[in-house]
Amino acid sequence: MTRGLVSIVVASYNHAEYLVERMQSLLAQTYPAIEILVIDDCSPDNSVEILKTFETDPRVTLIVREANGGWVAVSNQGAELASGEYLLYANCDDACEPEMVSKLVEAMENNPS
């Protein structure tokens, strides 16, 4: 575990149309210590092709599963691979404001219980 690091797990399945916006919104976070673990669950669309364009960012790790396991299996895999103090699940068909992670970490640190 790396103190202060936020591991963001993106479970990707067949949502190519949303992935650019989702990934851009995560990469635009103002909180500096993030790792983004994107796990594609055998998408039949061009999701993997789109996700590969984000691998040049050192904060992004793309894992492409060989067999479809469903959201729970992908989420558990992400949790196992995460090295952050905090874990955040981010749906692949969503987007977020740049301050989202900063606000969540601040809330956790101000309210440790």
C-alpha cells in the first residue's frame, strides 16, 4: 500500500462510446497521486483499441481479460492489483469533475472513522 495514493478501478465492458470522456475526466483529476487500473472484460466492441491510446500515461494500467467474468470478478481483480491507500471504483460509462478525487480524499482524511 502506498500512503496517499488513490487506486481507481475502471471495469470496462462494451462501452466504447463513453471511454474517451471517462478516461479524460480521470486523467484531469487535480489530486496528483492516482493510479488508474482499467480492466476490460472481453468487450466485443472496440473498447480495447480506445483504451490502448491512454496507456502512454504512466498513471494508466490496462488489463485485458481473456475470459468474461462479470463486474464482480473485474472489481475484485482491480482491488487485488491496487496499491493505493484508497480504492475508488469508476464506472466506464460515467465522467467526473476534476476535483472529485481531491474532495473524496479530503473527506476521508478529515473523517478517518
